[in-house]
Amino acid sequence: MNPDLDALKPYPFEKLAALKADVTPPTALAHIPLTIGEPQHAPYIGALEALVAHQQEMARYPATTGMPELRQAIVAWATQRFGLEGLDPDTQVLPVNGTREAIFAFVQAALDRSRPARVAVPNPFYQIYEGAALLAGGTPLYLDCRAEHGFRPNLDAVSADTWREVQIVFLCSPGNPTGAVTPLADFQRLIALADEHDFIIASDECYSELYLDEKAPPPGLLQACAALGRHDYRRCLVFHSLSKRSNLPGLRSGFVAGDAALIGPFKRYRTYHGCAMSLPLQHASITAWQDEDHVLANRDAYRETFAAVTEILAPVMDFPTPEASFYLWPAVPGGDDEAFTRALYAEENVSVLPGSYMGRAAADGHNPGSGRVRLALVAELEATVEGARRLRRFIERQ
Ligand SMILES: Cc1ncc(COP(=O)(O)O)c(C=O)c1O
């Protein structure tokens, strides 16, 4: 087997299972997992109906490029949402089976192993960026996202010599696990660096539709390009998904959009890889990209949960004011995220994810995820509020 497989790190949930393995939680309390990154709200029913209505089309092979109607629906959505101009459905858009698959596959297709191949990732981070880089023969470069820098990477901390070895920079906005939103100015600073040092920006925007202030939707990378008049989106690619927006993580549907010079070769790679989206799923996706009412209702539900949880936890935990995503990223009293996680599980049967499991230690030995935990506020309001109450009770007892 490929020896690079040995370089893959244990997934955070494997580490969490090991951490909790010898702990017996109180049986009188039902388990509340605040760990899962999977939406629990009802899936968008219009998409499910379209899926059923088109089930007979399972009898046909789909094309890698997807149906023109799907690419059109994606273009219409992205144009409206991000104020774009002239996004070409034939050359600048490709449907994919969710962002996870596309992020992984894109790195395999894009990395040039014949020269230094660093892949910059935010730290802490969604683990696929790192695994994709390692399996493509690249070397991750961890860009720490610390509180003092708004939980965003400090682009000016990277030297010109290092940038020259970078082939791909991942951004995640809104961020998992921090919820931080990249402002337009940061996107534009990175675009300038990409031009100077010739790298690709891959912007993971799968949480872009889960924002708390209706008047302030998070900006995106293509929006930053459009504001610069850069309508060829040179060196830029965005990754979007229906998983969080429409509560359809099982549909496995998303898209990549941006630079035609990147989409073209990626399409060629995907033809061989064999990952075209089946036709009923494409119909379901069209329906979902064309409807905003269900997304607004989804945001309303998250707003309610965030408000309730914030009220309970703000007096006892310090966390950045959530702007978007469905995560809370609090610092733990005492500063030891693993010990906190274990004790909380042992005493209150509530599971959280230690922040250090999503990060890597920098050269100075400091892991920017440590001292925090990730709380996913995805369950029904009642269960999430009960989880928050137990967390508070646990902290107040310490
Ligand atoms: C930051 C981030 N990117 C990508 C994904 C993958 O989502 P999907 O493949 O369902 O689009 C997730 C899922 O949790 C995520 O948290």
C-alpha cells in the first residue's frame, strides 16, 4: 500500500473515543453529544421530493460536468449571493459530491510534486485539508488562528521564502471550529500574495449560509475577486455545499467555482476518478439551490439556539461572539481542554471536542486549539440548552 497513508493523523473523533474509553458517565443523565458536526434540523423537503420524482433517472450514467440546468442554478445562486458578474456555467463551475470529497480530490489533481509543495491550512482546522496534502505528497504549513488575531490566519507572519514554496492556501470561512469570518480585505490581501508568489487559494465556504445577522452575510472569495474586477477569478476556487445550508449532508452535493484554468484540469481528473453526481441527486440539488425560504428558516433556528446557549454560558466561559457556522469556541476554565472534556463527560454525560485535537503544535510547541473546546449547536433546541445548562453547572461546581 501507499506508504503516505501512514502519514495520516488519527481523526479527532478517534482521539476523543480513546480519551473517554475508561470513563463511566452517570447513567441517570442521557448523553448529550455537542461533538457532532452534522446538522440535525429537518432536510429541505423540496429536494427530497425532487429526488423521488426523478428516481427513474438512476437508469442513466451522469456526466462529470453535471446537467447544464444544475450548473445554471448554481451560477444563479452564486451570482445573487456574492454579487458576481458573468460566472460561466460551462467553464467556471463544477458540481461535486460535497465539499469534503472535492477538497480532497482537488489537492490530488493540483499539487505539482516536482517542486516544493507546501499546502497552507488554517490551524486549528478541518482535518481533510491536511490529509489531502499528505496523500498528494505535499507538506502542510499551519497558519495559526489565534484569539489576538480574531481567530484568522496572520498572513503577514509568513516569510516571502515560505510563500514561494506554497502551492495551495486553504481558507475556511466561516471557520470550523472557530466560527471566524474572513473579511473582504483579508481575501484581497491573500489574492495579492497569490499573484506575487503564484499559488492557488482554495476557499472552503461550506458554512457561508449559516450566519446570525441577516444584514451581514459572510463575504466570499469570488466576491472579493468581483470587487477587484477580477472576473476570471484567476488562482481562486471556492467550495460550497448543500450539507449545512439545506440540512442535506447525506445528499453529498456541492460545487466548486472559480478560475477556468483550474476547473478544466480538475474536470479531467474527475472524469478518471469517476465521481459524477447521479441524476436524481442533481435534480434535488437544483431545487435546493433555487429556494431561499428554507435556508432562512434554518438560520432562524440556529439563531434561537445560539441566543439561548450564549445566555447560559457567557457568564462562565469566554468565547468569541458567534457570527456564523454552528460552532461555539469557548476557552475552558483551567486551560486543559482534554482534562475538561474527560471530567465533563464523567460528571455530566456531555461530550465536547477538545480544541487541541483539531490543531497542530507550532514550532514553539503551542497548539492554537489547546485550551478551548468545540461545541456544535446542531441538536434540537431543548437538548442543546440542556447540554449548556449541564456545562454551566459543571463549571460552577469546580
Ligand atoms: C470546514 C468543513 N469543510 C467541509 C466539510 C464537508 O462538508 P460536505 O462534504 O458535507 O460538504 C465540513 C463538514 O463538516 C466542514 O466542517
